Amino acid sequence: MNLQQATVLFNCNYRTDNHVIINQGGTNSGKTFAIMQVLFCLACEAEKQVITVVGQDIPNLKAGALRDAANIYSSWNELQAMVKSYNKTDRIFEFHNGTVVEFKSYDNAQDAKSGKRDYLFVNEANGVDWNIYTELALRTKKKIFIDYNPNSAFWVHDNLMGKPGVQLIISDHRHNPFLSANTKAKIEALKDEDHEQWRVYARGLTGRITGLIFNNWNICEQIPENAKPVAAGLDFGFTNDETGVVLVYKQNGELWVDEILYETALTNTDIATKLTTAGISKNLEIVADSAEPKSIEELRRLGWRISGAKKGPDSVNHSIDILKRFKINITRQSINLRNELGRYKWRTDRAGKTLNEPTDTWNHLIDPLRYVALNKLNENKRKTLKSRLPHKEELTKNFATANLLQ
């Protein structure tokens, strides 16, 4: 088969004789794309094979390995000729030779005991439990591929690296010749923002990412029916930065957040169309980045109830403090927001000293969440205003004193 857009990572994974191939890589190194290319080649080479791609959950697979698989399939004519059918609902590619490539997630180790396979690919393995991996590995005949961003050491480092038959491939964005120069520059710029994140995401080295700002959040399946909408948050982006929109609800003193939009190259008209498509009512208040008054005004003229965030000298840290008062529930479908929360940390200098400001990267959904906090959840101002108002007894006393002075 003539393979398009093959990189050095494809060759490393395809030609190895090892049983377990670990792909530790920085962001945008192309490791997942390359492994999916390998799996499709292997699927064509022998009959009646089972190839299983596993992720933490289905939304993660849809945003990662399954999306890459769909892109490869749609642009590779020879592969399309080999595939008998692609069931999007069940996430299964069935080949004319009887081989299947399936995309699955498992709730627990017991669930993972069902089924055997020839090849296994564990996508973003640091989100998959070791016991689940063990059950899957025991039922895999030929090869196991693993990939992840090395935020910190986990079971791959503890239980697999250095063992016989295990190969480690470390990659970063420099191994991806199809990545734009702007994206590469953005990744390299991490060196000035946070040296530890630069090591992890720009060089693919195992990190010790500490100092995450938010640890008060968890994943929920859906927004409760009786949760009340607070507002939508909007952060503008265009060429290199994503436009991000989140919808914030409140119930029983907790916040419930759903990711609505995360996309580059959107005009204000595009944003309006996307909001309408997502079912956002024009009666819902939108809090946007006040640094974009022209964009805010354009959306307002298109009928949206939108205003700028009330920023101040210390509004970033203040909004973080506000959000830390709540338990925050993030919907499982909010993949990009979950990824940002897992990377959003206090800046450090080259000596590793923590600075009192967050990194200004991977925050295109966290920023709109902060905007909502500033405008709609900032209860300090209300409490301060209330504390300055005189009590009823003071009003009565003042009124009596005023009468005596007349």
C-alpha cells in the first residue's frame, strides 16, 4: 500500500520486533496518527484479525485516536478499497479480509476480561487503569502499542520500561513534518512560560508537573435537569488560538460546566452561527473577553446578550480564588476543558520556583470560565456592599438624631 503522510514514527512502530512499543511524546508529535496508520496496514496484511484501540472513555477516543483514524480513512483511497464497512455507531472498521479494528473503553478490570485480540493500542495510557491494561495485555497475541504525554511517571514507567521485549520511543513536535510553523513556535514558546511544561510538551520528557491550580473538579455524565444556567463564557481566538465557549450552571452550591465550542479561524459571524447550532438562547447572558470590544459589539448587534468581563489589576488570581470556592463538575464530553484543567498550573522560573501567576497557555476554556466567575459568581462585592449598609437600628438612631438637630 502507498502510504501518505508517513513519518519516522510510522517506521519505528511498524518495523519493530518488540512485543510492547511505548510511544512517549510531546504534544503534536504525531504519535497517535502514526500508530493508527500502522494498525490499518497490519489490518490489511492478514485475515480475520482483531485490533482493539482502547481509551479512557469514548469522548477521549473520539477526540483522539478515532478522529485520526477517520481522517486517515477519508484521505486514503487504497484503504477505503480494503474496508468493507465503517460503523460509526459501534466504532468498528470491518475489512474485506475479515479483520476488524474496534474502538472501546472499559469501566473496570472485570469488564476488560471479555474478548481476545491480535493487536492492542492503548491511547493516552495515563488515563487508563493498570489493572485494565493488565487484563487486556494478557489477551493480546502479537503486539501492544501505547502512547501518552508524559506529564508525570505512572504505571508504564513503573511496570513496563526496561523489561525484555519492551521498546521506548520518545518523540516531540520536531518529528512531525506536517505541523505548521506557527504551532511549532507556540509549543517552543513554553520555554519562556514554564520550563517544566516545555520539557514535557516540547521535548516529550517525563515531567514532574506539580502546582496544578484546580484540584476541585471532577467528571460528570451530564448537567442535572434542575441546574440553573448562570451564563456562558467566551474567549476570542482566531489563527493560532482557539475560540472557546463554556456554559456554566449552578445547583446546590456546585458548578456544572459544559464545553460548547473550541475551534480556530472563526469570525464573529461564525461564532454566532456556532452558538445558535449549539442551542444557546439569545436570552442567556454571555461574558466575553473585554479586551475585544469590537467583537463584543458585533455579536451584540447580531442579537446576543453579551458583555465584557469585569477585569481588574488582579482579576486573574481573583477569579481563580472565586472558582476554588466551588466544587466544579465537568461533563465527560468536555474533553478540551478537561485537558486544560490537567495542564493549568502556576508558572515556575528556570530554578523551579513557583510564581504567583498562572501559565498563559492552554486556557481558552478556562479563561471564559474565569470571566463568568468575575461577573456572575463574585459574591465578595455583594457581601462588601451589604456590610457597608447601615443596620435597621443605625438607620432609626440616625433618623432620631437628625430630628433632634432640626
